[in-house]
Amino acid sequence: MSRRGLTAAFAGLALAGLVAAAALHPGPARSQAAPAPAEPQLVARGAYLTAAGDCQACHTAPGGQPFAGGLPVKTPFGTIVSANITPGGIGDWTPDQFYRALHQGVDDEGKHLYPAFPYNYYTLLTRADSDAIFAYLKTLPASSNHPNRDQLPFPFNIRFFVRFWNMLFLKEGPFQPNPGKSAEWNRGAYLVEALGHCQACHTPSNFLGGPKRGQAFRGGAFPGWFAPDLTPNRRTGLGSWSRADLIEFLKTGRNAHAQASGEMGEVVADSTSHLTDADLDAIATYVTDRPASPAVQVKAPEPAVMRQGEAIFVDSCSACHRMDGRGTPRFFPPLVGDANLQQRDPTTILRFIEGGVATTPTPSAPTPLAMPAYGWKLTDDQVAAVATFVRNSWGNAAPPVSAGQAAKVRKALTFGPGPTGAAQQHGRLAHPGPETWSTPNTMSSDNGGANAGRAAPAGAGSGAGNGGSSQGHPAG
Amino acid sequence: MATRLPNVDVLVVGFGWTGAIVAQELTEAGLNVLALERGTWRDTPIDFAPTFDQDELRYYWRHELFEPLAHETLTIRNDASQTALPMRRLGSFLPGINVGGAGVHWNGQIWRFLPSDFVARTHNVSRYGKAAVPDDMTIQDWGVTYQELEPHYDTFEYICGASGKAGNLKGQIQAGGNPFEGPRSREYPNPPMAMSYPPTLFAGAATQLGHKPFPHPAANMSRPYTNPLGVQLGACTYCGFCEKFGCGNYSKSSAQTTILPVLMRKPNFTLKTESEVVKLNLDSTGKRVVSATYVDASGQEFEQPADLVVLCAYILHNVRLLLLSGIGKPYDPQTGQGVIGKNYAYQITSSVNVFFDDKILNPFIGAGAHGMILDEWNGDNFDHSGKGFIGGGYVGVVQTGARPIETHPTPEGTPKWGSGFKQAVAKYYLRAMSIATHGAVMSHRGNYLDLDPTYRDVYGRPLLRMTFDFTDNEHRMSDYITDRAAEVARAMNPASIKVNYRKGSWDVVPYQTTHNTGGAMMGSDPKSSAVNRYLQSWDVPNLFIMGSSAFPQNPGYNPTGTVAALAYWSAQAIRETYLKAPGPLVQA
């Protein structure tokens, strides 16, 4: 939702909240009076902070009501399911309890929350900001979703053990401004650390799932993704981006160098594109002020692999990315000097090659751009060869990619069921087998999004469709 | 029993090029627009991805993108002495289906008609006398002028990102462009495409003969382009898989690549796919369309009411729906009365194959509208006195590619099988090219569309029947311009040429063009036209009918540019005049 849409939405919700709050009568067992209706400015501030904190991304299941929870989050320890933070889930919490959750990572009964909920970053929030977020969440329509949240295997299902994790990795806030830095730097630090929690993805984590000390922003590995280096390293980080590049990227999801997709595409769409220009400036000031990560030592790739990779590139990639790797900025991303391409960990680009990648259309850039999947067409050897080739051409230099790495990413690519219910191996961007051909009774509102072409719900003027007919033709 | 649905402001029937144009324009005016498409959703990254898109067998030969004849076809005959039979395999023309329609699989040959084309009857009679237009050549003036359409041609060219060189800027002839074209207000949005060897050779020879070749106007991007709606297109890669294929590089203009990304986000626009309109329902006066009946994929019937209906279902389905719904007076070729189905026309084409021993042409480098053209013998660009025909066509080399199954030209005298054939195919694949002619078809009282008396579709409705043949006018004209093409071919100093005149009756088997026109023609007089100059039905003022069904006859250029310009012109009339005072826009 656009910022304007968000503002309009909150206005409606605030009114609803005023009515709902009045109706929320505590029962006779409680001694407190009915809570006062929230002030509109507080709720508006809370809406903005909620967008900055990108709570929606984790607290919304695919196709589910926003903030109603139920999203399974994969961690190395198992799958954690997010909570319902609409009034249907936390409606009877107090502001104190909400602050404790953000600040100390415990719920209203004092039970530990898992740090998949990044409270080790949200702990930096001020009490006032916590109250504003809570006030906004209270205005959301209540969902009765109660996901089963205890799905971790033994011993991780014992929440008590989180206490030990906290001893190592939780440094309770709130955020302490650095007196030696500008107000803008400190605002940027607050946005990045307390709200954006960028390090939760972009900093390497150790085997306990905590951030590695001394490696802030040097990139983070996840199943099927590698969130890139954000230090000023000229090759792997943001060093070749101007300040304006960085701000444009956060605001629109694209710049002359790169386009946000996947997880970061969601971050831009739900979070950073809603921030004010001043806040984006502040983030740029903070993010760029740190030492560059050390240069990655690169072993020269084998000439035979480069030749094989080049042949594949010419046939399969050059139509969009061009023979000189320059692509079309803000359309087909340039590969020359592409930082994401040159990470020491090639997981992300292997994912792009094998599973394809779609950028999220926006009102200002509405074209639904996607790179198709090649996993069905190329073997692991071939994927590795072309990945090595692009990582080491046109001045790029990055460690060669092995077939084993390509195989590992192939296994990690899991997509939900396609329109006919059959699981999709490579997602909607792959070779159009029956599950990816056009689906019946599609909804116009889905165009450009992840759900493009999905079947309209029953009752939208049509009966059960002829799912995934092999020719994409009407029945009959 | 059909389920009745809530009313909408505008119902768009069919969602190809004109459906997208009209829906975009009318949603901009704030109306709630619903489009019903009998096919399915398709979009560039999913359905035309370059990982599988250049598959000649699947798309060119097995017709995956075209209308499935098992669902609906038409019956065809050359004249009334024959019994029309169902066309059971696509050949001469390739109607589209699914979102984007034929606009997905066209070449991107984007033309304007000549100013004189819009007044074909008046112009030819005044220049050559009444005898130049025989009684049974039923051509008519359009009721709209080139000047009136010029801004809308311009709009479409900029929406598409057309690549070309203006030949006439506000009356000033420009070097390198088409010196015969009507005046245009500004340059093309993109420069011409880069020319490969075959069109370059042709242009060189043509210039030596004193002609004025110019780049074919192309809805293939010569460079990355962002159109006025903010939609982005990529640069064409000259992959040679344009016509009959979708484009995976976002570099061929289509509804998907130019309009849909913006239109589909609008809250006041809804698209329902797999919803086939089977009838338009009139009120008891017969002067108002109140709803459309449509059938969904499960066979359920629905009645969709609307205040305004725009028929965008392609000429063949437009005319058929009008006949099935009892709108307008069906044409009777015996009496000459009636208009629905009248003046069906097509295109007459021919070619000259040119063979070289000493040149490698790399014919596989191609794009849909990548070529060099001569317009000297189109329209009334030359003196027809004493020639026995009117009209003309363009001549040129459009190198769309050389797909391997399709492309095996051999010189005159080559054996048709065996080792001699194989040697010639192997040698000449890289050394042969073709000059094409693309000619007008004048309307004739015996060429028309009506409902078949025998054959029916899956719903029990009569199929459309097409009665069409070329007349002497077309053959004389086509032979004349084929001879002109052969002259240029000889001037290229080839090893040999092969002149392929279009002979005999129109044959539905070989592919020619998908330029079907007429059947619901526009005009100034309700007695001799189906729609007025704004494409509004004379009989049912809240019905507008888009598409080449509006053409009274078919000039010597591809129709899509004019189809789109008329759609924009009509949409403007709806927005600026009709919506303020619904009713007839032209007093009969």
C-alpha cells in the first residue's frame, strides 16, 4: 500500500478504532476503566513506525489478513509461525506488556518470544514509539486467526532456553544517540537499528542465530537467499552507489545498478517506500558511515568453465543483459559491477538463475518485469558455469561457483502449490508446465503481483474453472 | 437460467488491442469498466518467456497462440455458387484469443492509411471518372478524414513506441521517410530499426532505380522505451520470432507491453476471463442494448447489464455477434440491401524470391517490421489511367526472420525432392530473400459475411459464413505491383529470381495475412453503413463497435494502426460528447 493509501487507511481505521474502543468494555473482573480512544496523531505516528519496522512482512500469511499472523518463518532451528498482532491476537494487552515484548522479548504471560521476532533490534525503540505502534495496531480490524505457533522440534520448543540466547545477544535498549555524530546520523541509526532491523538479514549470524560480532552489514545467509554486503566495499557492497542511488533504491525499488526483488522487494514495497525523504537521507548517512568489508580473495576461474559459461550466456542471457553485460538500467539490470552478483556467497544469484526473479511493479514503474527460471533448462554444472562467467566478466571478480552450490540452492527452492494444487518445482517463472499455464477466471487486481493469474474466488461470477488446461484455451 | 449480475457503466466485449485501449480511456474518465474475455489471462514473463518462446513447432505450426477451431470456426466459400464448409485448420488468417488477442502474435507492422484512402470512392471517381469504380465494386467513403485521425495515430504510435522515420512533417517532405504519407504532426517516438543485409540490398537497388525506400514503421523497439503511461519496453533483439509468437523481451507492442500494467491496477477496472459473450440483449424497442449474456468455463450462464457496451471482439466475432443478436439489418447480396456483413474485404499479397550465389544474407536476423519499403505504387500514389484497376500496395523486404522449418526457398527448376532438393535448401537458406507486395482489396457486392445455414458452434449458434474472392481489380493491381517488385529484384543482380504472382481464386490454405475487414462498416449514411463516424451503432446508440469491421474496404497497408486510431477517436467522442448526453452522436 502506498503511503497515501496507508494514511487514508489509518484515517478510516482511526475512526473505527474510536468506535471500537468505546465498545471494548472490560468485564466486571477488571478494575480499570475503558481505555480512552487513541489520538489520531499517535495512531498516525504508529502507522508510520509500523511501516518503518516492516512488521507486516512477518506478521502476514500469504493471502492472509495483514498483521493477523500465521506466516511460517524458516530458521536453522525449525519453523516459527508469526503471531496475530491485530486486536484479535493482542487486543487485551496493555501498552506496558507491548513494550516488554519489544524491549525484552517476552509476551504478556512472561514467556520468552523466539528471536525470529527481532526484539534484539526492536529493544532500541523508545517507549513513546512503542506506544504509538501499539496504538496503531489496536485500530486494525480484529482477526480471529490463532495460528499454531509452537512448531519447533525439541529442544528448541523449550522457550526457557531463549534466556541463554538473550544473555549472549540481547543488549536492552532504548537507543542511545552517539553524541559525536550528527542528528541526521543518529536518526538514521535509529531507523536502521531500532526499526528497519536491517542487520537481522544483512549481518552474518553464528551457529546460534545471533549476529556475528564485528561483521555488521557484511551480508547474511538464509535458505535460498544471501542478503548482500551493505558496507562501502566497492565490489560487494554499496561503494559504487551514490547517495542518490541508495535513496532511489529504498524509495522505488530500483536504480541504475539494481532492482529489488524477493524479500527486499517486499521490504521496499511495505516499508522503505513509505519513509519520508528526510528519513531516507538519514538512513543513507548512517549506512554509508562505516569501514568497507575486506576484499574477498578470488581464485581465478578455470578457462574451460569460463568458455562454457560464456556460451550459455550468449544463448540464454545476452538477449536481456546484452553481450557487454550492460543490460538496460532500471529494466534489465546491468551485470557489470553488480554487487549482488559478486557476493562471496552466490546463493542469491543461483536462486535468480534457477528460479527466476520478479520485481514488484509500483504505480510509477508498473511493468511486471521478471527474469524467467532456467533451473529446468540448465544442469547444475551449466548453472555453475554461467554464474562463474558473469561473476568474472566485464571487470567483475568473485569466487567461482560449484555445481554443488547450484545443487544446494535447487533443493532450497521450494514454492507453494500452483493453481492446480500441484506443488511447483520452480515457481511461476519456470517452464510452463500445466501448473503454470494461464489459470481460469483470473483477477485483474492481481496483475503484476506474485498472484498474477491466480483463479478468482468462487462466486465471482464463475464456477470451478478448467484448471490449467494444457493449451490455455477455453473449455469446450 | 442466466444469473443476473449488478450493472456496470461500461462493458467491453473481448480484451485484445481495442479492448485495452477503450478500457484504459474510459476508466480514465472515471467509469466502472468490466471487460469480458472468453480466453485466459496471459502476460509476458509467464507466457512468452524467452526460455521457451522461440519454439517454431509449438507456436508457428501447432498454433498454440491462435483461436482454437475446435471451439469456434467459420465456414468459407469463394462465391454463392459454392457451399461453404467449415475451416478445420487455420491457414490464410490467424485470429487470436486470450488476453491481448492477435495483438500478441502480430508482427508489429504499424501503418497509417493515406488521406485518399478515407475517401476512396470520391477520390477515384473524381480523378478517373465514374467508370473507374464499377457498379459491383461497392467501395465507400469512411465518414472520417485522415486529418481527424492524425492525433490518434500519433497517440497510438507513442503508446507503442513505434520505430520509424517521418516522411511528411506538417507538409514538409523529409528525406529518408515515406514521401507519400499523409502529414504527421511529429516524428516517431523511436528511430528506425537497424537494417540487416537483405533490406539494405533492396533499398540500394530501389534507390538506383530512382525510387524512395524508407524504413518500415515498426512496433518493435529500436531502443528501450518508456511510453506516456510509464510502461517500459525493452530493445528488440532481432531474434526473428515475431509474427505468430509472443515476445519475451517486452520489445513488441501489445496490450500487455503498453497498457495493461497500468490498466490492471485501477480499482475501477475489472477483467473476467473465460467468460464468453454469446449474445447482446436489446430492450423491447430494439434501440438499446441492456446486457450481454455470457457463459463461463463451467458452462454457467450470466446476464451482465451495462449502460454502455463496446464490442471489441475482432471483426469476425463482432459481425457474428451483431447478426446473432439481431442488431442492424443483415446484408443480402441479392438485393444489395442491409449492411451487417456487407463489404467484407481482405488483402492480396504476392512475392518475388531472390537468390544469390555470392552473398551471405543471414536471414535469421529479423523482427516483425524490420525492413525497407517502397510506397510508389500504393493507394493513388501513381497514375492509374488505363491500367484497369484502382488501389495499390506497398512493395518491400521485411526481414522477419528465417525460422528453420518454414524457410527452405529454392530457385526455379530445383527438384521438389531428393538430393538435388536438399543441396539447394542447404545452399540457399543463407542466400535467399524475398520481396513482398501487400495490396488493397476493394469491396465487392459478392464478398460478404453472414450466418451459415448448416453449421453451428458448441452453443448451437450458427457459425459465421465468409463468402470472398479476389476480383479482376485485385488481380490486375497485384500483378502490376508484383512486376514492379520483380524490376527491383533484377536490379539487385541476383543469381536468379522467382516471381510468385497471386493466381486464381482466394485460397484459404496458405497463410497470407490476418487482415480481415468490413462487415460493420462506418459511414455518413445509416442506409449504407452500420456505424457512424464515431463507430457508434446507428441502430443502438449505446453500442460502439471497434475494429477493422469498420473499414468500408481495405487499403494497401496493415490495419492495426488505423484500428487503434479509430478506437482512440471513438473513445474521445464517448468521453467528450456521449457521456455528457448519451444518444446518437450523429443525426442521420
